[in-house]
Amino acid sequence: MAPGGEKSPRQWLRTKSVEESIIDTDDPEQGLPRSLSARDLTVLGVGVIIGTGIFVLTGQVARTTSGPAVAISFAAAGVVCTLAALCYAEFASTVPVAGSAYTFAYASLGELPAWIIGWDLVLELALGCAVVAVGWSGYVRSLLDSIGWRLPGWLSGTSDTDGFGFDLLACALVLLLTGILTVGMKLSARVTSIVVTIKVGVVLLVIVAGAFFVTAENYDPFIPPAQGTADSTSGFATPLIQVMSGYAPTTFGVMGIFTGAAVVFFAFIGFDVVATTAEETRNPQRDMPRGILGSLIVCTVLYIAVSIVVTGMRKYTELTVDAPLADAFKAVGEPFWAGLISFGAAVGLTTVCMILLLGQSRVFFAMSRDRLLPPLFARVHPRFGTPYRSTVLLGVLVAVAAGFIRLSELAELVNIGTLFAFVVVAVGVIILRRTRPDLPRAFRTPLVPALPIASVLTSLWLMLNLPSETWARFAAWMALGAVLYAGYGRRRSRVRKGAEPSAHQVP
């Protein structure tokens, strides 16, 4: 393949070469400054991964799906993410350019697949941020209620009437974080580092303190006997695998562990966001693999430890779904620890929102730089060195969504979008090994093609366990993206026109 990109007989499969992508990073108006270290990347990864999952999903899955074996469910989901992370690490160190899976797909699969995955990532990260912001608002309202401060229902998104409702706290959080991200990446990393230190400290204290209240009898049985679902789902709520094959996922038992893994997978979403900052990393060839794999390992260990402690503190059948960790400490007469957990959850969700906003702005920026989206969003701020236009645009849109829209029913779109990105990256590793064996690879995914194929299969398995309605919504979003590509991006693509990266071409 020539450095200028391969001109495919099918224009929608034309690729953008790795060399051309790297040249883009040298443009003073469209390149991002390199300021992040391996430690910064690991902190970013831990900051976005540890959030709602560790504080909520542990009890939900233990009570309804896996029992005390929820620890194995977390381990199984961690394995799926590790397979994907090994593929991400090779790409991020070989193609150290903003955009993550979008950039990787452009270099290996072609322009239309790249557009599709970029469009998917924008939805995934924006929706994920809005959902988390609404969750953060709930924790903060709970803390305010404890000191006698209460927002009116119409400003908390919880109005008892069918009239106007606006979640002021969720909207304000997103706007504040948008301002921080606009001012500078290094500032964002410092804020994240402080918050992550607090959050991880709280989690470690909970693990240590909770260990003193563990009762061995609560682990019996560790893997409860398999049961059919109490209320069989039907229609769009049915998992796609059940629609296709008649197989009905069970609760508890061995298969319940893997059904639970499809649910707790949400707790791991975010490590791939680290790859979106490859262009802002000082030594991406060395630091990207360390940041991606390091953050995932740390979070997997913490998840397993928390699930073991909480199911040992209280019988899995008695765990609550909304706040299992806090309620477990209340049940043993320790309200202080329960309050500390609520505080840690609120702090933790702040960094999740910030880094999801960071990731989506980088994907949008990369697509704009390739002119698949309007190029005015590819300009970097002359003082702050950030893609301020895409950051502000997306931040305002997410803030509005978090304020007005109840997104709980759409949260599973985040799961399917992430898993789809995993599939694309794994396939891309195999293709780029064949088409560009000459590329210097500081990190090489082991056991290619076996490991990437395993990543594809495990990701697809979890996708098939998601409801049919999630697939329908995902297909509708992808169809909308295909229309936008056909009407705008295909004709204006810089690779299609053979344009060289040049600052004066950006308005």
C-alpha cells in the first residue's frame, strides 16, 4: 500500500495509510500536543472504568443472575476485555493518532467501515456520558437530602407530574467538565488524577473494612442451582440469541455466570477511551500498551475483590439492586461506611463523565480532520491545544440530553456499541498484519490470528445476549449514519480527493 492510501476499486473501501494519519499529527492547527505519560493514561483508564458498575452492578447481578459467583462473572467479562485490549494496544502503539477504533478501521478496513465505527463511537460515548451524569445527579441529590437541601422536582428530573422536568445537576456537571476539557488536556489529567486517587482510596477502604464483616455461610452455595427466568421475556425485550436459536439464558448455575458477564460488561466500558488519546501521549509506542492494559488489570482486580466482599457480608438473596455496597454496610450497622461509599460513587462518576466526553470529542475531531464531518471542528485552540470546537459542541449536546432525556432504556446501546468496536479492532489487527507487515510495531498482539478471532467471538457472544430492541435501535442509528456518509462524507472525504494535510484548508 502506498503511503498516500490505497485507491480501492470500490471507493468506499479506500484506506487512509498509517503514514498519512501520522503526518496529520504534525499540522500545527490540526495536531494535538503530546503531554501524557503512561501514568496519566492508566489514571484516565481507571478513572473512566470505575464508576456505576462497581457500586451498583455487583449487587444486581449477584441477586438476580450469578449469586456469589458474580466474582467469576466479572472475571469472564474481564477476559473478553483483555482480549480486546491486546488488540487495541497494538493499534494504538502502531497508529498513535486520535480517534481510536475509527482511525484503526480507516487504516485497515476502509473509509465506510471507519465512518460506521466512528459514528458508533460518538453515540456510545455521548450516551454513556449522559447516562452517567444522570446517575451522578441522583447520588448528589441523595447527599444533599441528608443535610436538608432538596431541589424542586422540576429541577431534578423527578417531577411527580407529567409537566416540565429538567435535571439541573446533570446538565451543570457536563457543562463544567466541558469547560475543563476545553482549557487543556494536562489540566484534565491532573483533575482526573486527584479524583481517581480519592475514588480508588474509597474502594480499597471498603474492601478492607468489609472483609471484617464477611461470613462464610453467605457463600453457600457459591454457584446457586440453575433456574429458568421467573418471567420469560417476549418480543423486543428478548435476547437476540433466544430469538435466533430458542436458547433461553438462565439465572444462576454455570450458564448464569456467563449471562451475568454480559450484564457486568458495562462495568468495564471505558478502557478503550484511553486509545483515543494516543496522539496526546509523549511516547505512545511504549506508554499506550501500558496505559490500556494497566488500567484494565487494576479495575478487574478491584471488581473481583469488591464482589467477593459484598457477597460475603450479606446473603446474595438479600442484596439490594440500587445501592448494594452501601446497604450491605448499613445492614451490619456501619452507616459511616455507607455514607463514604455514596461519596465515593459521586466522586467516581465525575471522572467517568469527563473521560467519556474526552473520548467522543477526539473521535469527532479525527473524523472532521478527514473531512467526513465538517472540517471547522478539526481546528485546535492556539493556546490550550485542544479541539475546542468539537469539545464545546458535543458537550452542550450531551448536557441537554442529560438534562431533558431519561436514558435508562437506551443504556444498553452503550454495551452494543463498545462490543461492536471491539470486533472491528480485532478484525483490523488481522488485516493490517497481512497488508502492512512492514510497519514497526512496538507492541504486537500475541497469537495472531487466534487471539483476535477469540476476541471477535467472545464479543459477539455478549452482543447476542443483549435484547432485540437494543439491536433494532443500534441498526437505526447505523442506518442514519450511512445516509449522512452517502450525502456528505463520501463526496468530501480528503482521502477521496487526494488532498494533502494543510492548515489553510481548514476554515
